[in-house]
Amino acid sequence: MRVPRPQGAEFEKKNAGDLRGELDTKEENKAFAEKFSFNFPLLCDTTREMGLKYGAADSKTEGFAKRAGVVIGPDGKIREYLAKVDASAYPSEVLERI
């Protein structure tokens, strides 16, 4: 079961954000976020462009995204990239490193 991420305030204290990319439409993501009471943004990547760039998708026809972790600095540069993460544990793990 997915639950809201309680770390939202911790990200704010560190002037950071927590978001997630999904391969679904805006409407599908909205319903998904409401169903599980997500308290973080879901990015819509229906073209798979972001997924392909960050290694979360292997093709434009990919059905499901892999769970990759990316830390982007305030300058827009990638500071950390992990090709495989546990989506439920990653927010707490990354908070310890930023």
C-alpha cells in the first residue's frame, strides 16, 4: 500500500523538493494521487522523453517506469543518479545525503 510521504516538511527545511515522474496522463495521475493521498507532485511523461533521458524507460512504448532516483541541484545539474531505487525508501535515504 502506498501512503503519503511524511518527509515533505524535511525537504522544505533543506530547500528541496520531492516529486515523481509517471508515464500516465494528467487525469490518470490526478486519480492515482487522490486515491493514495499523495502529498507530492506527479510529473506526466506520456511521451517517455523524461523516462528515456533518466533511464526509467527503455523505449517510447514502455508500459511501466523503472524506479530511478535523481537528485538535481539548485543549478539544474544532476548531483546524484541511482538506476534503481525502492520508491518508498528513497525519500528518507536521500534526505540523509542532501
